[in-house]
Amino acid sequence: MNRYPRDFTGHGATPPDAAWPGDAKIAVSLVLNYEEGGENNILHGDAASEAFLSDIAGAAPWPGQRHWNMESLYDYGARAGFWRLHRLFTGLGLPVTVYGVASALARNPEQVAAMQAAGWEIASHGLKWVEHRDMAEADERAAITEAIRLHTEVVGAAPRGWYTGRCSANTVRLTAETAAFDWISDTYDDDLPYWREVGPRDQLVIPYTLEANDMRFATAPGYSTGEQFFQYLKDSFDVLYAEGAAGRAKMFTIGLHCRLIGRPGKFAGLQRFLDYARGHDGVWFPRRIDIARHWATWHPHQRRIRPHQMDRASFVARFGGVFEHSPWIADRAFDLELGPAHDSAIGLHNALARVFRSASPAERLAVLQAHPDLAGKLAQARRLTPDSASEQASAALDALTDAERATFQSLNAAYTARHGFPFIIAVRDHDKAGILAAFHTRLANDTETELATACAQVERIAALRLKDMLP
């Protein structure tokens, strides 16, 4: 593998200002997963009963049989838990995004009507609440298509958001390729939305959560009491709220399930948290579609050059001059394991520098010798590369007096005679006086020291050049 697909960079060290409406310090997204009637069950044509996310400790699938206890626990979510949560959210006037399994929605028309009457967003949670990991790509694509069709038929409108949950490595790509969704949430990798390029599609991703999530009541390690759930939500809220107060507003997603948080003892923790959060100024409770619309307006996607996606010829043509007259460095770097992390100036510099550092002594010396003298004959003849010309001009080396030019020429000759390569310094880091001072100091160094210093300066020049080309 020489193209690594995972993105470890994201928004990076300086994430964008979310600019939430009303200068809110935090956006709290309440998500209610509606899966009751969409889970594994031989009544639904599945091979075995459900075994995931219930109060049955250590549950296992029952092949070819109905699991009455498991069904009953799921039924509680629809019969009692949903209505308890509905009363809470509507009573507080809090909007909700529903992750609705299409087949579950079809079996629960009264709950769907209540969601719609409350103005909740009903997003798609897939066709069935089953694993996608082993689905053939064609089968998963067909399931996504059928989920959209059935959802539209049951709800009366197509879903604008998607979250599978039990997804495959292909799910995000396949859902994005439909171009049907304003947002998708099958990631857990950030505190802010972000854009993902999938072919010609610029897909907004609103990451979800598996930790600020009541599923931890049914998994280990997890929560045993509503108070533990409240405390975790409170701690998360406090950290994110403080970041927002410091100008770095984030999003806080809370994942809920009717059959879990709908139980009274667990429910109490959610109640306590909502009272706590609502007691703060600057808290926005949006649906995920509201987040998506806001982000698309305030942070629209802009495509840019992504080095790890370029072909070799384009890559070398674009970055071959970063190390002076040494395109072989870019050519070798192309064969490294490049990924999204190398699409920034810092990332690509690391890849190019690795090639330079691992080159033979003769190759490294040739790179040094490819650099022009400062204010030398090439500069006078206007034969510098555009980068070198611009860099020397930044320190006014293109506007020397006759005396200054003579000083530089004398120092150049002495330095090259002593060390065997030209004096190299990242001139954009210095003014003319600073460059002359460094020249005099370094001229007296031994060649081994100067070789290391010159190589470091070559890398610094390359970094500055890349910062002009990439984020």
C-alpha cells in the first residue's frame, strides 16, 4: 500500500469557528435511534434473533428461533420508552433528530405521526437494524436504495440524513454516492462537521458518538445508573462549553435509544442533564439538518490540490522544484505511503524531507550545490528560479549597493572554497543584516557542522515554499 486512506488531520490545530447561530458556545444534538421492529428477527426474514443493545447481559443470537425476552425488551422501547421521551422533549420544546430504521418506521405509524407532529427530523437508519459489514457491495447498495424508497413511502418525504451504525467499510462512500443526503453520520472522528470528497460529490459528514450514548447501559464498560450517565454528559458538556467560551465552539451529540434511556432509572439521568444544559446561556439545540444547513452556509466546501491523489507526472511537475533543481526528490517521495496527512505543507514536507535525509551523501551534496549563491552571478543575470528570485528579493538582495554586492561575492567565494558548496540560508527568515551576520559566523565553522546546517536550511527553504503552495 502506498496510498493510505485514513485521515488523521481533519480540521487540524486550528479548527474553524463554528459560528453557531446567536454566537452559541455549543451545539447539542439530541439523537433518538428508532430501531424497534427493525432488529434481527425470524419474523423479518432473518436467520436468528437479535443479540445487540438490550438489557439481557451476554445475549446471543438464537438461530431459527424467536427470542421472546429480546423481542419484549425492544417492544418496551416502542410501547413505553418512546412516549416517555416524546413527552420530555416536546414538553421542553427541544428538537430531535430521529435515526429511523425504515422497516421499524413502517411498523410503528403512531410513533412516526408523533415525530412529525413534533417537528422532529426523521433521518434514515438503514433498511433494517442489522450488520452491513459482510454485505457484498451490490447488496449494500441495494439495501440503501430500498431504505430510501421505503422511508419516503412511510414518512411522506425522503430522508435528508443517514446513519447506519452497524456499517461496513463501504457505507460512507455508498451513501455519499447516492447524492441523496445533506449529511451522513457513520463516523466518530471529530467534534465538528466536515466535508468528504467522494468522486464528484462533496458530502457533509456530521460525526456521531458511541460514548455520550445510552448504549453504554448495555455494553461494558458502561453505565449502571442514570447518575453515571448524567455525570458523563455533564463533564462532556462542561469541557465543550468552556472551549466554546474561548472561541472554539464545538458540537456535542447525545445518542439515545427508546428501549434503553426510556427506562425510568436511566431516564432520570437524561432529565437531570437537560435541566443542567438548559440552565446555561449560549446553548443551541439543533436538529442535525439544522447543523448541516448552517455548515453549508458558513463553511462551504472548497476543493483544493491533494498531493496524495495526484499522478506521478503531475506530482513531480508541481513539487519537483521544492528542493532546488532536484526533481528526483519528489519522484521518490511519490512512491512513499502518502495519504490525506500529506496534503498539507507540513505533511508533504515530511515526505520530501524523508527522501532527502535518506539519500546518499553524494546526492545530498548535489542538492546543496544546486543552490545559487546569494546575490551572485545568476541573480545578476536574472537566471534564478522564480522561487529563488522571490526569496532573495524578500531580503532586498536584488537591490544591493555596489559595495554590498562586492561583500557578498567575496563571502560567497570564501565559503565555497572552504566547504565545497554555496552558503545556504532561508533568507525569508532574515533581513539583509542578519544574513551577513550569519555569513561571517558560519564561514568559520568546520565543514561537517556546515554540512548539517546547510541541509537543515535546505529543508527550511522547502517548508517555506510548500507553505506558499498548500494549506
